Amino acid sequence: MSNDRDLMSDHELDQLLAHASTPPVADGARGRLLQRIAAEGRDEPPSPASSNVISLSEARARRSKPAPQPRLGWLAGLPLAASLALGIYL
């Protein structure tokens, strides 16, 4: 490798990748991929387990609900305020 902060040149990267092997494909992966493509072609909604995308209306509904405010922030701030007051006093 080169001495310039241990960066690889393009040639060195090409040599390294030439030694790499193709990763094995899991059993049934091609079938699952084809089923998913076919389902998207029929405009079927994806299964909830395979999708991490939520609709915009769901996101707005979640955002409109006020989250409960924990009082832990105030409790953590009390020693800091006392320390500041003591520092000013001294």
C-alpha cells in the first residue's frame, strides 16, 4: 500500500478485488425476488414485515400526537443550577 496515510491507489484496489470471490446466493433468493417483483407489478401492497416505509399520513398522525414530557430533565438540571448558584456565591 502507499505511504500517503494508508490510502489505496486505484491499481492496488483493482488487484485486491481481483482476488475476491463471488458471495454465495442464499437458497430461494431468486424465487423470492421474482415474487416480490411480480407483486409490485400487480400494485399489491408489500407485506409489513418486508417494508420499513410508512405513509405520509401515518407520519403526520404520529407527529400530531403530543409525546409525554418526562420530568427527568428538570431533575437533572437541579444539581447543575445549584452548582452554578454556589459558584456565583463563592
